[in-house]
Amino acid sequence: MPLYDYECPACHHHFELLVRSSTTPRCPQCGSEELIKCVTAPSPPGKSAAIIKANRQRAAAEGHFSNYSAAERSKM
């Protein structure tokens, strides 16, 4: 199911909605079906230090060290 951004012209509510192909999206605030689909930029993959650290710890616990650089592996 794709995630879309919509704006309702009736109440000017801006929201995101998971939409199946068989459903008609409605404004969660006023219930209107007359919506404007907004163009949004894609989100880049998570690059925060906390996410990287957690993924590396999980991989190391499973015995996978390929996500560490050679310099980092030599310190282990």
C-alpha cells in the first residue's frame, strides 16, 4: 500500500494516508472525498548515528562484520 500526502480543499487539512487501490481516500477531519494529492520528496534511508550503531551491533551479535570497515574490524 503506498503512502500519499493529501490536502483537503474543504477544510485545508494536510495529512498522509495509506491507500489501497480498491478504496477511495477521505479527509479524516471532515470526511470529504474531494482531495488534492500533493507531491512529496522521497525520504532518504535512515542515516542517523543511532540507527547505524544499532544495526552494526545486531550484525556483530549475529557474527556478520561486513558492515564494518577494515580499520574498524582490526580494532575488534
